[in-house]
Amino acid sequence: MICLIVDHHPVISSGLAQMVRASFADWQVDIVHTVAGAIAQADAAPPDLVLLSLLMPDNSGLALLGHLRQHHPRVSRIVIADAPDAETARLCERLGAHGFISRAHAFTAIPTAIRAVCARQKYFETGHDAGLPAPLRLTPRQRDIVDLLLIGYSNKQIATTLNLSSGTVKNYIFDLMRMISVSSRLEMALKIRDSGYGTAAK
């Protein structure tokens, strides 16, 4: 088995690698410190498992999740979050995460999380409900775009994360604005929040 750890902090990534090796002695554990490096390594030789941080220096870990889901669907994926919350966990799950744990608990939760996802089970530390309230009756792709829009992503960042063209994202946002009857991205974001979107996870 090959485990790829994707984290920008050398000390933390080294500690995670030691934890994995201690629990799974016969595994190969590799470390990369950028999303670009992780994508290149996964494309060259797909690992069995990826442990990834969302906060990376060159891109969001969400972009890596989207790439792995599209190009390497058999790779198990566990997110290690610095500030875990139910909404982030649900977003990660929709983008292809099989597990979600907080960095504060990573060193104790990792062995259990790894065993779960390698057994094709999910492990979400927040105990979130993956089902979203749907007052706006959004499609899964519209939800992906709205979730990223609400955390401040630009059209270009949304396109990169979801592996879509900028034009496609622009069309989705235009359709959403027309559906919600607003004339700007800001107005749309405010109206979506006011609708109660995502509050079931809190």
C-alpha cells in the first residue's frame, strides 16, 4: 500500500508519516508539500491513500480532491482540517473525500480513519449529516458552486477546484442569479444565506 501525505508544514507532515508507518509498518509513505506536486505524483503513480490538508501554499486542497475524484476515483482520500466544521466536512465529502478529521485529533484518529476508508467506509469526525437542506432545490453541481461561492472563491478558483471551464462556471452562476432573481454575486450570496442554506449542519 502507498500513502501520500500532502501538507505544507515539514514537521507536521513528518509526524503524520511516522504515525502511518507506526500503524502500518509495511506501507510506503511519501510526502509532498504542494498541490501541484501531489497531482503530478498521483498522475505518475496513483497511491492507495491520500492524507491532505486544505490549506496549501499553491492551491486549495479542494482542488486536489476534485482532481483525484475525476482522474483517480479508486484512491482513498482523507482530509485533515485546521478548522473543522460541518459545512466544510460536507463540502469535502461532495468533492470526493472519504474521511474528514481535525488536525488537533489527527495523531490519534488517523489509524482508525485509515482502516475505515480502506475498508470502503466513510469516517467523518464531525458526525455531520451529508444530506443538505434544499430550500433552493439546487442540483449537486449547483451546490458545489454555491458552497465555493459562499467561502469567497472567484470564478477562476471555482473552475480550477471543480475541473470546469471558466465559461461553464460563469453560465452556472448566471443561471443561479436568474433563478434567485438577483443581479449580482454579492446579492446572490446574501440571499442564499438568508434562505437558510446549510444551517442544518450547525
